[in-house]
Amino acid sequence: MNNYKTVKLKMTVYNRLKRHKQRNESFNDLIERILNFYEALSNPDILRELIHSIQEGYGELQTMWEEKGEYGDLN
């Protein structure tokens, strides 16, 4: 995967994770929406990178929110 696609993918995931808390939707709904967005690409490498980015981003955001003491657990 080229660098531009990777950066764009990670930014998309990060932005959607930020909106996840605002929308009060379940994390599974968020994953489903993101995967549906990329389903048309039919590229397993992109989907693997997306899932990895979601896992990374979710952990980073949860840590950040817990440190601030504002949101607690995202689930």
C-alpha cells in the first residue's frame, strides 16, 4: 500500500473514531460503517490495514480519554 493511501486511511479511521463518541453508537456499528466504506475497494491489504488502524486508534483514543478523565470507557 502506498504511503498516501495509508495516511488517508489512518486519518479517516481517526476522524471516525473521534465522531464515534459524539454519535453514541456502538463500536461494532462504527467498524461496520468503516468496512462498508472500503468494501468497494475489494482489497484485502487495505482491509487488514484498516482493521489494524482501528485497533490502534481505538486504544490510543481510549487511553487519551481516560487520562483526561472525561469519557471513561468507550463501551
